[in-house]
Amino acid sequence: MERLVVVGGDAAGMSAASQARRLKGPAELEIVAFERSHFTSYSACGIPYWIGGGVPERDDLIARTPEEHRARGIDLRMRTEVVELDVAGHRVRSRDLESGDETWTEYDRLVLATGARPVRPRMPGIDAAGVHGVQTLDDGQALLETLERTPGRRAVVVGAGYIGVEMAEALVDRDYEVTVLHRGEQPMATLDPDMGTLVHRAMNGMGIRTVAGAEVTAVRTDAEGRASAVVTADGRTYPADVVVLGIGVEPRTELARAAGLPLGDSGGLLTDLSMRVRGHADIWAGGDCVEVLDLVAGRTRHIPLGTHANKHGQVIGSGVGGGYATFPGVVGTAVSKVCDLEIARTGLREKDALAVGLRFVTATIVSTNTAGYYPGAAGMTVKMLAERRTGRLLGVQIVGGAGAAKRVDVAAVALTAGMTVEQVVALDLGYAPPFSPVWDPVLVAARKAASAVRSAGH
């Protein structure tokens, strides 16, 4: 009987373990999984909505408990952290975080699903009580406990990416006075600055104070060692009863680095299409600790999303269980919202296209989510990038009201298929006044982009 060892008990790791178990029974494959936290198989993406009160209970985010995994023949060891990989010896060293006991466990096949951690810049006060990153359910529980026992109602969010804007909304929903500090020209650096301006304007209109070009240099603490203010490089001070870090995340790959496994430019593990770690036939990796192929840019990137992690797990489990599956890559699709504003992007931004040497044209249009005369029609802005010579679609960004974000899925399919903007114009999309104008906003943007391609020539 072979033994599979899984390091990490959330989306990628437990999807891999569960798929492998479907293909091979306990008599053929022993599965041992290690998870350092208190929870397994949960939706990290739902944490801001639980913090904000939209999701009533923490356990609503848990898809499968440790007991349910164990009932399916997986030896899941909670609160146990793997602290060393011995690749040559085919074994891992784990530490029980409650007792401190350490154990070596041999493996025939290994899955690394160690996830990512919130970026915590080195500065005075960054580890003070009241300063929180939000990546795991444990992180969310700790933040919620702080919010419930802190009498003040001032919150500072450092960073304005997806986590930053989602946490800003969550804190507004909890009646906090929210200030968002970010280093960029506009919030949501995953968008081009002109589209980020729309997000900035909307956040300010919702009562969220956003400060651009703000480089945080320290967190001040009170006499009890709790966060009391955030200081920026220009000497300004922003009072804070709680500080939330929304700067982004980095792959948790220190074990892999120490073991000499191959890492990419962002520090994520490098794998082949079957999610095997390059150069290691008996080691797979998936989830937020890996880099994935960007199908549009043609290079690997670190894109930590639960959608990818679950797919990685299915692919890995199939390979471990004797089947065959691949993960060909992504086009960089992501959606979010802040209060009533929906935000979406897929493909390349302008700076991404420039970084890989692509010449391009852009087109930006303003439309509505329904027919303009239909009650409740809300505006949306669509920006589209196309390759100058060929007209190939390169990227789409959408900011607007209800129904704006999921329109990006049309663009994601078009990008995956390598379509030109002329071909996008011809797509037979659904129409009725409650759902879109006669010309869907994505098609209007594609038509304008196609015109720009023709005007630009070669």
C-alpha cells in the first residue's frame, strides 16, 4: 500500500486528497493530511462577508469538517504543522502545535498545498495587538474577536486590493469609520488607473476615506501595546482602533525553498500541466503556493484564488489516483465589490501588455446593465485592450452597478479561445430589456476596440 502525504488542509490539499480517495480505496492508498490551523475545507473568499455580517455564522463557510474527511478514510491531523521536507528521504517532519511533539512521516507521494500568507511589511508596531491580516479562517476569527471587544469605531485598512476594499466594506457594515491607505495612484491596482478612479470615487461616496500615495511606515501603540494609529512616510497620523492589512499575500513556500524545490519569480512553486513540481515525479503542488501560466501573457504568475485551488486539487488527485488531468492555465479573471459597486477584470492591464512587449489599442465605453428605460438601470464602464496588429483581445475591465461583474465571464471565455475583438462583436449574447441593452456593453466595447484596431493599422 502506498502513502500519500498532503501538507495543507484547505481547498487544494483536501480536494486532492478527496479526489485521490475516490479513485483509490484505503486498501490501495493511505492518505495522511496535515493542517496547522483549527479549520479545514472552508471558503476564505467568504471571510469579509462573515466579518461584515452578511454571512451569519463562521461555520457557514466550512464545506467539510475534519470529522467528515476522516469518515472518508483520510487521516487528517489538525493543529499539526509540517516544519521540514526531506525530499531525498521521502519524509516530512511535523510538529503538534498543542503538545510540541515532533514526528517524521514517510511518503510515496507528496502534495504541497501550503497556501499563502498576508504580506506584513517590516515596521514598528506591525505585530501589535489590533493589527490583523486576513487570509485564513483563524485570521478572520481573531479579527472578529478584536472588533467585538474594542470600544472604538475607527478602522484603518492598509492596501486597496481585493482584500482591502472587501474589508473596507465589511467594516463599514459594522458601523466603523474607515480610512483606506494605499501606495498607488488609485485603489484596485489590479485595474488600470483610469478604471481605479471610478472605484476611488465610489468608495468616497460611500463614506470610505481613501488616501492615495500613502506609504505606511509605522503603527503606533498605546500604553497597553495595542494599535492606536497608523503613520505614513509624509508624517501624517491616522487614528485607528483596529488595523487591517490588505496589502496582498505571498506564497507560503519556505519549506519548499529549504528543500531546494523550484520556485518562480514571485516565490511560488513551479509545476507542469499535471501540477507535478518540476523535476520531481512524486511531488505535486497546488493552490496559493504555486505560480500558474498566464495564457495571455505567456508567462507564470502568482494568482491566489479559490477557484484555481479547487481545480488544482482535482487535477492533483486524479494524477495521484492513477488517472489523468491537466491545468492548462488562466487568463487572470477576478471579481469583487465594495458596497453597491461591482469590479471585474480579466486578461492584461496596460502595464501588463507593455511588460511583455505587446502593442495594443484601448477602448472605453459607458453603458447600462439593462435597457436604459428599464426601471433600476445602473451605469457601467467597460475598458477593453486589443493587440494592435491582429485585433486579438488582450484584456477587459468592468466597473459598475448590479450585473456588471459577471459580464467579465464572456471576456474570459473569449480570451481563453484567443478571439479577436471583431469576433467578440459577432457573439450571439442573450438580450431582453431587464438584462441588457440591445447591444450588450461588452459588445459595444468590442466594436469600439475593433474600430481602434482598424484605425491604428500595423
